[in-house]
Amino acid sequence: MFPMTVTVHNNAQLNAILAAMGGVSEATQVTAAEVKAHRDENQTTMKDAKEAVQKEKAEKASKTDPKPDAAPLSEPTPTASDNSASSSTESEAASNTKAATYEDAKKAILALSKEKGRQASVDALARFGAEKLPDLPQERYADLVKLVNEVIAGAEV
């Protein structure tokens, strides 16, 4: 005997394989309903496993604190060049409203990445305990937009 892998697409193929392996009686033949029930059971199990992994990731992200070695930002001092920065005007408009959306936060992170580099964006998200923007809770979007505006205006991350 040697190991073998067989791909079966329907119950007729399965019954033919079982018959070839040792004579299967009518009582042991697999019906289409049994195959469907087994498939549905496995899909449910996989769905439950995926949900458990996502829940675990969410719990881990919520427990993660911002980097302790990150220095607090100082308040930026306004200059004439800060008022003319076109890349931050969209983000500033979004931060003036209390309910910032995912799109506002996304625009702010992209503007920060363009102005200061990718690492600055990663550091800004890390201050809120997130590795990427979808990990950030919706209620923190406005805080992120505000932080990004301060960094673009001249403070260092």
C-alpha cells in the first residue's frame, strides 16, 4: 500500500471509488444529502474558526498600548508656510468636525505619508495602538486626524 490523494466532485464518484476499494453494499453508499450536510458542517466550522481568530486579533489590538518610548508631541507654532500647505487643508477641514469618518482618517494618513514618509504614518497609528487604519476604533478617527495635522504642521512624530 502507498498513500494516495483522490479528489471527488460528486457522490457518484465517491461511490465508484468505494466500490473499487472493496465492494460497497447499497446500505453504505453515500447520498448527495449526506455529502451536502458534511460540506455545510465543515463550512460552518471554518466560519466559526475565522470569527474566533478575528475576535482574538481585535482583543489583542485593544489591549495593545501605544509605544511607551514615544515622546509626546509639542504644540506647533503657526508660521506663514503652515497656512499655505495645501496637503493639510483637507485633513484640517475634517478635524474641525467632531465625527471624523474613515475616509477623513485615510486622507490624513495618506497626506502624512506623502509629507513625512511611511514611517511617520506607521508611528502615528502606533500611538493609538493600531498597526493599520482598519484596526483603529471609529471614535479615535478625529484624534488621529488632529495628530496628523499637528505633525504635518511641523511637530515631529
